Amino acid sequence: MRTGKKAGARAGKASDALVRAVADLVTRAVDQVLLGDERFASAAEARQLLKRDKQAEALAGDIQRVVALAVPVVRRLARGARVMKVPWVFVASTALSTGIAVRSGVKEIQALTSLIGYRLEQATGAPADPALVEKLAVDLYLHPRRVPNLDNDRLRIVRLTRKWLLAGAFGRKTQRRASRALEAAERIDAAALAAEWDNSHGGKARRRAARRGA
């Protein structure tokens, strides 16, 4: 019993560390795009970013950290699976498949960041708030058909982490969802969202932006 509790505690710590690593990776990925000069004005243009590797290469260390933390978690998920038959051959290539999934996910988040940043900057005439861009990018990536809810600034990093893990473990494709997210980003009311965010999170967001730029 004691051994089982220790194993559970270790698994919990590993999962927590993984979520924190994904959160750090997403923040760096968003900042990298917003600090650059390139913006995409449409979903069609933003899809071109998905074909590039240059920006993702700059985040290689962060991606590798996520993969190193993800592999043990993915293997535990496989061993504990009960509902579906797991192809055990994937265990040997977990690191590779997870790395591909995370790398693709980062590029998809960055494509969204570029388009959302452009839309907000055009609507407000000012630099986009990184926290708002990050919130919208993650929300639209996870739920392209939902209207973004800015009632709180919580990022759904646990859900994002789970999606990337499943994509790596079972070879699930994310391109279609990412494409729908880009199309949803084209339809957002950027001016209204920026005003709503500033009204409810303006002071906090400005302090956070100052810290990010320090």
C-alpha cells in the first residue's frame, strides 16, 4: 500500500512538472511571435507558418524538456489503458512521436498567435496584450467552435497537455482542428474582445506584460 502511494505521488509530481513545462513552452512560443515583426492577416496566410521549422527550432530546448517529462506519463497511460487496445509497439517510439506532436502543436499555437495578434493590433491600433493573445490562442485551439470566454484569464494548459499527449501516443492528427481554429480566429470580434479584456483584466495584464518584457 505504501509503495503504491509513493508511486502515485511520483506520478502526480511528474504530471505537475509536465503541465508547468507546457505552460512555459506556450508562453515562450507566444512571446516569440509577438516580439517579431511578421504577422499573418488571414487563416490562409497563417497556415504557411505550419510549413516552417525555423521558429520551432528556436524553442527546441523547451520542446525537448516537455518531451522528456511527457514520455514517462504517456507510457503510464498506455499501461493503464482499459477501454481500447494499445499497440505496444508505440512504446519504443514514444519520444519520437511525442516530440512530433508537441512540435506540431507549438507551430499551430504560433500560427494562431500571429493571426490573433494581427487582428487585435488592427482593431485597437496598439500592440496586442500577450496575455490576451495567449488566452485566445489556447481557447480557440482547444475549442474552435466556441466563442472565447474572457470571464477569467485561466489558461487550459492541463487540457492542452492532454491533447498533445494523446496525439503523440495514438498518432492523432491535429491539422484539421488547427485549421478550424485559424478560421475561427478570422471571425472573432477583436475590438470587442480587447475592450472586454481591458475592462476586466487591464491592470493585471499591463503588470504581467511589463514583467514579460523585462
